[in-house]
Amino acid sequence: MSVSEDQRLNLLQQASILDTPPTQEFDAIVRLACSMFDMPMALVSFVDGHRQWFKAEQGLFLKETPREHSFCSHIVETKSPLVVKNADKDSRFSGNTFVTERSVRFYAGVPLSEGETCYGSFCVLDTKNRRFGDRDLEQLRSLASVVVGLIREHRQQSLLREQQRELELKQARFEQTERSAKVGGFEMDLETGTIIWSDQIYRTVGLPVGKRMTSEEVIGCYAPEERESVRRRIRDVLDGSAAGIDREYRIMTPEGEERWVRVVSDIERLSGKPSRLFGIVQDVSEKVRYEQRLLQAANADPLTGLANRAAYNAHMERLTAAAAPSIGLLLIDVDRLKQVNDILGHATGDLLLKGVASRLDERLGKRGKVFRLGGDEFSVILDAPASVRRMGSLARHLIEYIGRPLEVGGSMIHPAITVGGAISEGEMDAATLSQNADFALYHAKETRRGSYVHYEPSLRSRIARRIQIVREVESALSEHRMVPHYQPVVGCADGQVWAFEALVRMQRSDGSIVSAAQFHEAFTDPSVAHHITTRMLEQVAADIRSWIDRGLEFGRVSLNISASDFMRGDLETRIVAAFASRGIPLDKLVLEVTETVFLQGLEDTVATTLQRLRKKGLTVALDDFGTGYASLTHLRSLPVDIIKVDKSFIDTMLVDESSLAIVELVLNLARKLDMKVTAEGVESHRQAMCLLEMGCTTLQGYLFGKPMGREHVGEYLCMPKTGVTENADRPQEELRRLLG
């Protein structure tokens, strides 16, 4: 049944919302809409008889405008969403105030409706033309449903405030004799114990009107946890030690329905002796339930339904304040959520979080309580006194259970979590316990992602050291003190320099040089690692340009790339920008990638990026081969041109048959796959001879040269080829001797 305009306006007035002051909830919705849709303007608009009035607005700084020619009026009339992509060309709205005075060109709005009644619209606006698809419109509808819920709550609050005002007015009018009125009133004769109730109280507690009540029957109306307090109150009234009260109680009807009442009572005294207890009873069930909904909303995560960070903080404070013995805390991080969001969309990411939350809650059971702290982080507070062994067992069980395949949004995902844990000691406060667990989680993510780490005091010093190193590296980056040093790679066929590997070094303010091994912790910071690579690309490209201009035959330069360089998706752009701007072909660059990149869940992204770069002439090397988890698998799936055998095998191959067998296996495999092999860490003539006999392609190590500054590369390449020395200052001659 449709609603006429007069009926609609009457219902709008009954909502008691027009011309009310701004509220945080409505203001937050319009700010959220602007953020979600990247729009400068948003409105919660109510359409009155001759105007549209804004309960909340962002970017317009108006309270109301004429209804004529308005977008929102059109929505009220049609009760349908409206999207206008070019308002100044639309004859319906070209005279709109927003179009003529605020240069609005784009509008998207949805109705604010309850049943058949449309109060107005929720909309976003822009001064330029925009695209707005079905998904955007659905999200706008979702926000509008929240606004409608706020309208209902506003109306309900208005009704509750009105009822409260009426009650307070009655309380002010009635003196002691008036408070014994039958409607909602009660009295108890303290001499005889006789109790009189009004009809309303009987209805409130769910008893037949007129039923004779005793004090014990009255007490029986209250919820079990309230009864002792009421019984004590009656005793205090009878012995003269009680005073009037004003408080709320939970009651239970005979049918088991839960209600809340507000009891306002006083004591009449005759000759200084209490003679009568009297007062009023107000059913405040609706108000209490509303407050409970607000409390639940404030303490519950809207996505997963779990308790949120506010509830977590309150729970921790209660436990530590009560000196609970050995509180166990697990902090849980969902791995690779960003990649899921980026590749499969945020909707799939949300489903993943809901799936993880459900599994955590299901598996934990009654052993504790799960909270979602925000983003990809959850926490578990254990109920029973905790022990290191039990926490470790539980954490590993959760890791295994959550890691089972999960179908979300039509995709099969293998969730993974990393867990850090801590146990309270002595009078440890909530903040310290949370920080300890956070240290453990942080360490787990940096060193053992996908596993569990329990807090130890030494973690603080390790993390403090890492933070200090990161700060030093950041300072060195800002002061241009991160520089490349170059180590030669020589070809086995002719002894000539085949390439140089660019190794990052940090130059301290005193001029001393620090190797990467001394600040390797900094590379675990994605931002720092990204900036180091960018700086190295720029400096390597500049050095290559200089060597080309000098006519030096240096072959090519290899550069190590970390997982962080692939995460942002801009590696190809950075490489091309650094080399193309200097006119350097990409066949002068070798990218070295280790297996740690694939442990971040980036194998497809890495493979795609490297394949595109190889088509532009770049060469790819798999570094530290043999030390990872699945090197052969990666050879099959990755676009690799060179295998670099890890130094650990070269060090031991002359004394350990298994190391020698592995080196031989890699060389045979490379020949069949048509790949080159570089042996790393060659430091002796015997190692070099052995590798040459096995057919190794290129050699790298201190035997042929240590990493050197850019200024020494030219000297190295131009060095006379006479004589042989143990420290291999003349590697080409030395290699010819070995070959000859």
C-alpha cells in the first residue's frame, strides 16, 4: 500500500529528527562514505514539504536547500536509486542549487526508507564526472541501511526521553501520599507486612492482577542474582537503617521472560520510626535492551562477530586487576591477507578473516576467549592458569587447524597464521603482558612466519637491536651512505670477467664500511628493503653508464632482489626507469632472487614479473641454490637463466662427498636445462680446479677478488696480466694457469 505525500510528511515529523543538532553517528556515516567512494561530498538528506534538510553533510557546509529541482526529491518521488553522471547536461537537475552554485557534476543516491515510507536519501556527490558501478551502488545501499537503523534508534531515543520526562514530572508532583497511586505504584506496611501493588506492576512482572503478595513472593519476582540484595534491603527497612533508593533491577516473569525495572522508593516515618515503604516501578526493559545493543556494538567486531579491541582491553584489565594467576595470551597474525585483498579483492579477504575467526572460536572452545583486534590480528586469552607447554601445544594445534584449505568466494585458499605468546608473571600489568606477546609475534613474523614463538626476555634486546639497526640504515639512506661494492664473477672458458655482483654496503659517518651481514635485520622491514633496492638500482645504473663511457669491458652487473620488491608491484617500473633514463640496455643487468621470496606466497607474482623483464633482455639468477625448501620445484616454475651454488657446498665439497655430489648434480641438471652455473665462495686453487673439471660456467669468490668500491673497478679491469699470486690480484692470468 503506497503512502501519500501528506502521510509521508506526517511520518517524517513523527520521526522527530528534522532540525535536530548534528550527532556523531550520522556525521561518521557521511565521512565514511566520502572515504569509501573517494568523493568530496556526502549527505544524509530528509525531504520536507518545500525543502531538503541535511542531518549530516560533508563538503557542502549547508543545512538545507530548496526542494525544487533537487536530486533527493526525485529519489523520494520514485523511491528508487539515482545516479547522475553529468548533472549540468541533465535538464531535470541543471537548475539544482548544487549544480549552479557548487559545481556538482556527479550524484549517486539511494532512498532512506522504512516500509513504504521514504524520508529522503543518502548520497555522494562530486564536482567531476565519475564511474559508479553496481557494486558501488550496493555498498551505498548498505550504508543507507545503517542510516535507517540510526533513524529508528533516534526515534526510539526520543520516545524514551519523552517517557523519562513524563516520569520525572510525575515524581516531582507526587509527594509521599501521591506516590501511593495505583498506577505503577506500590507500598508496604512495615507494621503488618501488607503489600499493595497497582495493576501496572502486576502486568510488568507477569502476575495476575490482584494476587496477594508476600515479601518472599515479591523477592521471587526478581532475577536470582538480585534476590539477596532485595532481601537485605527489606531487612534494613524493617530495622530502620535503610534510606530511599533509585536503581534498576533485572526481573523474570513466570514465563521466563527477562525484563528490567527501575524502582524509586522512599520510607515514611512516624515519630522517627519507619512505618511505610512506598514508591513507583517503571518498566525500562526497552531502554536497557537498547543500551545493551549499543554496548554490544561498541564491544563487538562487525565483520566476524568476535569481541573487539575495546572488549579485549577491558577483559585484560579485569584479569590483571583481579591478580588472576598466570594469564596466558596468544597474539595471532593472519599471513598474506594483503596479497589476498590485492589479488582476489577485499570481499574475499573479509571472507578469509571470517573463516579464520570461526575456526579460532570453534577450536578454542571453552579454553579461552577470542578477540579480533583489527585488520589481520586476533588474540586469545586463556581461562585456565597457563603454562608454556600447554600454550605451545594449543598454538601449534591452531596453526595446523586453521591451515586447512578454505573455500572463500569461489577460490580455494590455504590460510596461514603466525602466533606469539606470553604468560603474566607476578603483578604484571595488562600493557606489559600485551607488549611481551607482541614482541613474540613480531619475532615470529620476522624469523619463523607460520609458526609459534613464546616470549623470552632476550627478545626485547634482539628487537631493540633490530630497531636500532633499522634506524641506522634509514639514516644512511637519507644521507646517501648506502653504496654498492662490486665483486667480480669470472668466466671459466677464458678467465675474463663475466660480471660483477653489486653488494650493498653502509658507509658510516666516520668513513668505515659495514657489510650487509652486519645490518641484515633491516632487510626484514619491507619499506627499508624497498628503498635500499631503489637506491642500489640508481647507483648501479649510474656506475654502468660511467664504465660504458670509459670503454671498460665489465660484462654485466647482478643485483639481489628481496620479497618486498615484488610486493608493491613496481619493480619493473623502477628498473626500467633507472636504466632507460641513462640509455642502458637491460641485458647489462642480472637479477638475483632467493627462495625466501617464494616463502612469502609470491611465486606467481615473481614469475610473471621476471618473465616480463627477461623479454626485455634482463637475466635472472636463482641465488643460494640448494639451501631452500624446494629448489628443484622452483627451477621448474620460475624463469631462471643462472643457478648460483651456495658457498656452503663449495666450502665443504673437497672434504664432504655429499656436498661434492650435490655440486655435480646441480651442474648436470643445469646442462640439461640449458642454464649457466656460478659457484659462490671460491677461495682456493683446489676448489677452482675441481669446479673447472666438473664444467662449471663461472666462478665467484675471494680467490678472484673481494667486493670493491666503484672507484676500483676500472683499476681491477685494467690490471696487467703477469704473474700469479695467492690472493688472486690477477684473476684472468690465474684462471688461464688453472685451465692450462
